[in-house]
Amino acid sequence: MSDEKHDNLDLISGEAGAHPVGTGIGATGGALAGAAAGTLGGPIGSVVGGVAGAVIGGLAGKAGAELVNPTAEEAYWRERYATEPYYEAGRTYDDYGPAYALGWTGVGLYGGEFDAAEPQLARAWEAQRGRSSLAWPHARHATRAAWGRVNENLTDAVVPLDNDDVIAVLNDLLETCRDGEYGFNTCADHTSTAQLKVVFQQRSKDCTAAALELYNHILRLGGTPKDGGTASGAIHRGWAAVRGALSGYSDYAVLDECERGEDTALARYRKALKEALPADIRAVVEGQRQGAQRNHDQIKALRDQYKLGA
């Protein structure tokens, strides 16, 4: 065996430059379709179909899977599956996990819109459902959700962003974090409920930490962090009603405004993730997006709780 090392050798062609995650996802997606076709010929057909599908899928998956991290997708859905609107009480992640995997791998294999690919996905499900007890009419909701999440993160850009554009994206998110810091602090000042004051102050600290992380990455890339994100920026980014009107708001109304602010923050993170960001920066942005999602969900749960008590 040669000791010569090559970075990112293509697992299928042997050529340099392949993305290991992309090839792996493509191969997995191809195996889903191959196994589904091979099942018609019995167990041996499944093996042959899976191998052939893996080869085809590996070649196809390299193009789009740069933006798909299977480990991150699995962790994301494992944490959230029980809060999804299609979740059925009493079911476990073992029921939904294979459906999510079919969704995030299917994007690289079939591409396009979910509805167009659904007949193929339904056939693949019957071969790949494993121990899941979900029939396709129920599993399809989880598959669609995972498909949509991956599609949302895909970019039409042919080449990665240049350094200046990456800095611009990070500066936009930096302002978003500072807006959140400002907004949550303002909400903390306008509530007399001890529980909410603690929540708002903690969320403000989270935004401060996220802003510092972005600030340091901007400096590392040779950029200049923006100074914006205070009251004037908040007006444009979802905290318009926070400052002047909150003194007369109930706790429910304050929470409602917070959720609006977090909706806007999430939209800006989703927009950033549609760009062709470098892998290390994408990981930072995705991590912060997940944090913003948790903030949003906590605020929404509290808002619903206070609405019931109003």
C-alpha cells in the first residue's frame, strides 16, 4: 500500500477533490433507490441494487451535498421531532428517524421539488423504513420536513463567496445579534414578572455571546465589525414596537413582540445559510441559527402559557 496521502479522494472515482460528506450522502441516497429497486428481486436483488445505487448516488450527490451534514441533521431532528405538528403521541425517534434520513438524502438523489419526487420516495420508504412503524402517508410529513430543511440551506451559487462577501454576511448577523441583545434587555426592563426578567436577561446574554463570536470571526478574516445594531437597527429588524410601547404592554404582549423579533432573526440566519459560506463559517452560523430557534421556541411556549392565563 502506498504511503502517499491525497486529501478528499473520491471514494468512487479515486480522484482528488471529492467532498467526503457529499459522496457519502450521495451514496446513501443512491443505495436507498437501488435497494428499493433491488427488493423486487429478493434479498440478492437488494444487495445488487444497493451497490449499484450507491455508485450512481455517490456521483450525483457530490454536487449538492456540500451543505448537508448528516450528523447535524440527525441531531437536529432527534431534538425536535416530538414538537413537530405531525408528531403522534407515544411514538419514538426510531419511527421518524428513517423518514428524516430519507428526506435529507433524497434531495441529493432526486433534486427538484418534493412533490415531484414523492412517488420515488414512497417506494424507497418501503425498502428503507427499517423498524419504523409509520406507513408512508404518515412518514411523508417527516421526510418532507427534512427535505425542506436541506433545500432551504442549498445555494444556487456556483462558486463560494469571496472573503469580503463572507465578512458582509457575518456583519449582517452581528447586527442581528446586537438587535436581539437590545430587544431582550428592553423587555427585561418592562416586565415586573421575575421569571420573565430572568429569561429575557439570559436571552440577551446569549445574543451578546453570539455577537462576540461573530465579531472575532470578522476580525480573523481581516474585516471591520460594524457598530450598528442598537435602537435604530432594531426598528428595521423586528423590534420596532419594543421601545416606546412596552411600558403599557402586558407580559403576553411583550412575549408576542419578542417572538416577532426572533422570527426576524431566524429569517436572517436562514438567508445567510443560503449563501455559499466556507465550511467553518457555515458551522458557526448554523450553530447560532439553532440557538435562535431554541430562543424562539422558548419565547413562543411562554407566550402561549401567558395567553392561557390572560
